[in-house]
Amino acid sequence: MLFVLENEWAGLIFLIKIAFISMEKMQTISKCEPFVWDNPDAWDEDWAKEWHKIEKLFEKIDEIKQVFNDIEVPYLYRISQKQVMINLEKYAYSLSKLIANKYK
């Protein structure tokens, strides 16, 4: 049983690290200045690439939620997990707004 718990925690830590790496990459995107586009097709391609990254981030958040739901933890840990998820979701929504404003 202990071995299974260690693997679940390792998987959870791995997913959280992936989420934070994704967030760090998105922060570098958010620091970019808005571009002046000569070619509207390039604008569409860049917007699609950045929006795809946002979609991936939301998918990772859903995966982490599922892992959190599968783990049996005490009540205080459950509250901490919900706080982490709320913060990740708020961050992802703010990035989606940033991308939307960047390509208005």
C-alpha cells in the first residue's frame, strides 16, 4: 500500500511540475509586446498557437483535478488541493484574457 501511495504522490508532483512549467512558459508569452501585423494569416497562426497552449493548460488542470479526486487525503489536504486548483484556474483564465486582448 505504501508503494502505491508513493507512486500516486510522485505522479501528482510530476503533474504539478508540468503545470508550473507550462505557466512559466505562458508568462514569457504574456511579457511580449503586442505586435503590428502586416500579414493577417500570420496573426491567425500565432493566435491559434498561443490559444492551443491555453487549451493544453486547461487540460493539465483537469488532469490534476482528477488526480486530486482519486487520492484519499484528510480534510485539510482536500481544502489545500482546492486552493491550488482555484489558483491554477484563475491564472489560466487571466492568461486567456491576456491572449484575447493581445489579438483584438
